[in-house]
Amino acid sequence: PTGSSTQRLTLAMMPNPVSLSEIAGSINAMPAVLWFRRDLRLSDLPALLAAAESDGANTEVLACYVLDPRLKASAGPRRLQYLYDALRELRDGLSGRLLVTGGHPATRIPALAKAVGATSVHVSQDFSPFGSRRDEQVRAALGDGVDLVATGSPYLVSPGRVSKGDGTPYKVFTPYFDAWRKHGWRGPADSGKNSARWIDPADVAGRPGVVDIPDAGVDLELPAGEDAARKQWKRFIRTGLADYADDRNRPDRDGISRMSAHLKFGTIHPRTLAADLGGGKGAQAYLRELAFRDFYATVLHEWPDSVWWNWNKTFDNIEVDEGRNAEQSFEAWKAGRTGFPIVDAGMRQLAETGFMHNRVRMIVASFLVKDLHLPWQWGARWFLEQLVDGDMASNQHGWQWAAGCGTDAAPYFRVFNPTTQGAKFDPSGDYVRRWVPELAGLKSGGDVHKLNGERPADYPEPIVDHAQERAEALRRYSALK
């Protein structure tokens, strides 16, 4: 309170008048819990500011992270390694004042709130099906005495904020993009290490479920954490943004930002990225990609069963291959032994680094579902096991785009020719020669993709005839009509 006239009069009548701020400062505020999830950073974090101000200026905040065994079971080793490295950096940024606990959040979060006497638990809102269910369980477990407060989200425009005139969600990206830009977003939040008075985990009674931050035992191609995210973004702004519109489809060039893993774990917020974008062609192309990220999150939020089921239910009847031959084809695809250079290069890059260039992701996905006639879910699951940046919304709906069963899906008659795609987007063959050593000795140019009379003895023959499989894919898709 700023003080009513009665309060001011009362203060003036005191023998030694004091200010209201001095009185407020003498009152201990109730602590709050800040539960980190997909927001492993201290800057541009609205939930941090909300926690620090939840019970007045003197609110003490317990920073915590819950290592949920369900998430560990669904993530590959590289994604876990990124998580662990980012947690260590976050803990260091807080001078050790990050409590890491293991177990089910519906048990651990109420226990931590009780241990410090918190009346509120603060989070960035999670719109995924899993996250929504988890948070409802935690809210119920907290009971009436402790509020679960969601402030901000991992997106520029959170799911549900942009809808059509009749209130229904968009199913097509282009009109969504127009509405998304008109809606806009706030600037970065002014938060940091000094935004709160942090509780030392050593002072938490009982320290329920406290564990050490583990290690997945793998090396990452790029470092994890907030500091690495900011350095990578500055490098891209300096060297890659201007040409991004032209270079983003070229896996043979260093023309992409490599921010996807940082965005996945929230070591940087897309608001921070958007604030640095100008009006140039490259900047606007990049902004469109951030909009696609928001769009797919919205689609998953509105249609949660699309995480593993066809968004377009017509495709539930599509004919797919099964059995031993299908499994052998899948294994060849995973190993990068299909005999199609651009496909094999992408799959080997994925296996070796946990990353694959986005243009190549589209090519290898099209090959799996339209040349090998395998379920898109097989490929989506493999990607989630391998990718450092494996994001449920973007991964699943990217795969459904390639399979023709999602929103804004590639039309059924669009079947990527892996040879022509390779020659178009890797014209020098540098990308293929980098990741397929059997082809490293071939001369530069399209011959690396066509292999006319130059297929090395240790490189496999094509496992399918693309022209025949394209015709077969069209037959199967046409049967859906």
C-alpha cells in the first residue's frame, strides 16, 4: 500500500515516525518456489519476476528442478546431456542455489513448498499434452494453500492467443502467420540473477528427494546453456542472418542459426531473438520460422492426440508396409545405408551429432514414408531418440507435413526425389562428402548425388527404385479418396 490519509496521520503521530517502506521491510514475506522446466535461464524470464514479487519486495525464492523419470525414459542420451549441462550452468549462475530433486513432480513440488513454507509455486506455462496433465496433477497435490502460478511461456505468442474470427484455431499456417504478426508480443523481460533473494538449498528442511545432477556420458557437438545460447545467437546475427533467406536450405553452407536446442530447453527465449531482428529479408525469413514453432505448438495444444495419431483422420486408412522386409528397410534408413547419398548423409549426421539440417529432415522423412512406405511414427520416434533439439510439437507435425496427414501438409502428389533434391540443395556435394566418407573421394558437383558409373564398391546400391516407389506412393494416396 502507498498509504491512505488515515495511515499517514497514524505515522505522523508516532513518537519516532517511520516510512511505510521501512515497516514493510521489517515484515518477512512468505517464500516462493520457482520451478524450472523448459526455461533454463535467468534472463528474460517472467516467471522469475513473478516469483520474486509474489509476496512483496522481500520474497525469498527457492529455485528448483525436478528430474522426472518419465522424461528421462523418453529422451535420448544427447538430449539428456544438454539438460544436465544446462542445469549445471544454471546452478553455477545462481552460485549453487539451485535445488535438483528426483521423482514425480506431484510429490516433490508440494514437499518443497511445505519445506520452505511457500504459498506459491511459479512456472512458465507448458502447453504440451504431457505438461498440461503434469501441471494439473501438481496443482491438485498442492491443495488450496499453495497456488501454482504460470507466467509466460516458451513462445512468442502462446497457444490460444491467436484464433480465427469465430474463435476456432487456425488449421493453415499462412492466415495464422498474418494474425500472429498483428497480435505481436512483449519485449524481453528484465530479469537476471539479482532479481530475487535466493534460498540456499542447504537450508531447506529435509531436502526432499535431492539428487546430484547426473551425466549422460556423451559429447555434444555444440555447448549447452544460457551463455552458449547467447554467444551462438550473436555469432549468427553477425555472420548468418543477412543471407539466411537464401542459405537456410543449403546443408553445404553454414547458413543456419543452430538455436533449435537452445529454444527447446529455454536457455534463450524467442523474444530475445525477435528483439534483434530487423526488417531485412533474412530477418523476416527467420521470424517466419519462429512463427512456425508457435503454430505447431498451437496445433498440438488444440489437437493433443496428434502427438502420435494422424491429424487428418483420413490417413488412418493409408496402406503402410509391415513385417520383416519393412523392418530391414527401416534399419538401413537409420544407419544411412539406403544408397541415396543425401538421405544417407542426413541420417549419418543425425547419428553422429544429434542434429540434422532442416531441409535434409524433409528429404529423409519423405523417403521414409513415400519411398519405403513406412509409418511416419517410426521416423518421428527415431528422431526423438537422436535429436538434441527433439521438440514434440515441431517434430511430430514436421513429420506429418512430410507424410501428408497434418496441417499444411505437402500434397500427396509431392514426393521428394532424393537425387534431384541433393543436386539442388547440395550442388557442390560438400555436405554428402562430409558425412558419407565412402563418397569423399568423388569430384565436386552433381555426380556425387547421381553416382553415374562411380558408385564405390563399399557404398550400397539403392535399396529401392525411386520412380517405381513414387508411383506406388501415389497409388496408395489416391486410394484414400
